[in-house]
Amino acid sequence: MKLPEHEKAVISQSKVVGYLLSDSHRDGRSKAVFFRKHGISIDSWEELTQALRRQVADNEITKIEDSPFGTRYVVEGELAAPNGRMFSVLSVWFIATSESVPWFVTAYPLKRRRP
């Protein structure tokens, strides 16, 4: 199953720039280091949003969690770096109760599972 309404997904600039790619955000700075290793910086934040949109369009949901506030969706898959190399990321999306459009929550390195 794909992320519902993924074509309309909201990825806010403040979430990407102020959190995911921020060197000063307490929780985001380790993610910023990871993305920078793959050539993605604050200056290329829009490329990251497009890569995240492609990820949810191309991959199935791997986990769904319901809460009183809505539903959390996890999608695992590859993102394309600006240099064309691929890397694995887990992205998290949320659809609030009585809403239909998913909002981007976070993304981080997908740890490879050992067989």
C-alpha cells in the first residue's frame, strides 16, 4: 500500500531547513550530518523535498500506527543524492484524524537489517 494522497503531501520548508538540515537543532543535527554526507545541504533543501516525494511515490508503506490524533506512516526506500548516488532512508508521515493529506514528520538513515 502506498502513502494515501502522497501526491498532495505537505513538506514544509521550516521542517526541512529548521530541523532536518539544521546543524543547531538538538534533534536534527545528526540528521543534517547524514544528509550533508550525501551532498544535501540547506541550500539544496528543495531537492531533498522532491527526493522524499519520489520515495513515497515509489515505495510501499512498511509500518502504520494509529493514535487518537491520527495515523503515522513509515516508508522505507532509496533517495537520490545530487551526485546521482542512492542511499537508504526511512521517512515518517502523519495524517491527522478527519484529514486526508499527509504531512512530513522526519527522515533518517535506514539501518540495514542483517539476514
